[in-house]
Amino acid sequence: MSAAPEPREAIRIVEVQLGELLGIANTAKSSRDARLGFEKLNRWKARTVRLLSENIHPNEGQKLKGKPTYSFMTYGIALENLLDAVSIYSGFLESLLDELQRHPEDVLNAPTPSDEEVKTVKATQPASSLEQETSLSATSGKANWEAIEGEFGITKRGFGIRINFIRDPLKRTLVFRDTEQAFVLASSGFSKPAVILAGGVIEELLRLYLRHKHIKPIKDDFEGYIQTCQQQKLLEEGISRLSDSARHFRNLVHISKEKTKRHTISKSTAKGAVSSIFTIANDF
């Protein structure tokens, strides 16, 4: 990008992409076709990352690219996951639009980081009497699981033993992946997507545990899995309540619930949701 674009053109681009994004959400809600919605959303994101990078600033394209990505296969209800992804992306664009209107020079003339810069997120972890910073990243699984062990006292191997009823290698990989990423997001302050992932992991663990026990759930949803586990006394009473709390965590993430800042997801709530994964797994 040789010269900074005009603020008016930058604003127009963001408004157009925001309109397209909301159109994808509205169409998906009307048709209930989440699979098609995700296909459109992924194409929209790739196109928008390119438009922001080429026509506004590379920094903004990278910021959008780094936002959590969901897919049709992400745990939970597909349409809700789609709408949550739209919420994250629209929030970013609305914030960018506000900045372009108020302080366009800060966006359009910002310095571009070099290619060598590596972006990581930091989480402070206690080690004996000292506080140590553990570097977390989306690519360094070892560092993330070391941080998980420091905060929750469970290793990846120990967690794997607790969920040894999951025989499918792909399912195990996805559980490990989403648990790790939920922790990274919660530690980084991305509370809402952290709760979504953590709730999805817990829901899937309960579903697979019931299948392992050859027990048909009352209903094939999160609430049904919890009620079935309670009726069958598969989990301790306190753990069952924790599972139910995790379901309520996920209910909080809908945009309609965020009427004031008081209703938004806090970092402590996100950390609690991640902690619930390990507490519940410990009771299997």
C-alpha cells in the first residue's frame, strides 16, 4: 500500500462489508441452513481480509484474520456458532468504522509491523513463590498445555486418561484442540469465544460419555445430556450442577442477552468455563 486511502473510501468499504456480513446472518436465520451460511461466511472473511489489507491498512486485515474462526463442525449448535462468529466479526468492523470516523489518521497512517514480528498472548502463571509469564500461542501446543498445568494442575496426558472412553482419534484431537484454544482465548481476554468453545467441549464430552455407557439421552442436546447424567447418577451431584452452569455459560453468549455491559462475559467467567472442562472430566 503506497499511499494512505481517503477516509471516505475506507469508511465505504467497511460499511459495505458490514452490510454483507449482516446479510449472511439474516439469510442463515431465515433458511436455517448453517452449512451454506458458513461457506458464505468463510468466503466473506477471506475477501474482507484482502480488502482491508489492500485498501485500508495491512494491520486491519491481520486483525480480522486473527479473529477466532468457527466452522460447521465446531461443537454446539451450528446456527448459533455461525451467529456468534458474525457477532465477533461485526463487532470488529463496527469498532473499525468508529475509529475511521473519529480518528482516521490513527488507522490509515499506522506503522506496519515487520514480517519477523511474532504475535503471542501472555498469561501470568504462578510458579512456587514467583510469578512467571508463560507465552501462549495458537501454534505452540506444548507451551499452552504447560500453562494449563500451571493454572489447573492437569497435564495433557492426565486429561487424555480421563477421557479414554473417547476412542475416535479425530474426536480426541478435536477435544484437545478446542480445550487448548478455549484456555488461550480466556487467558487473552477473548471471553465470549472462550465460553463458546468450553461449553462445546463439555457438551461433546457428556454426549460421548453417554454413548460409551450405551445410554440414550432424554433429548439430543446439552440440557438433555445433563439431565440424563443426573437421572442415571453418572456424575456426582456437584459436578452435575457444574455441567448445568456450563450450559448457562453458553446461554449468556447470545447477543440478545448483552443488553448492558453488566451482561457481557467476564474473563473470570471464561476461566471458570475452561476450569469446568477439567473438573467434569475428573468425574468420568
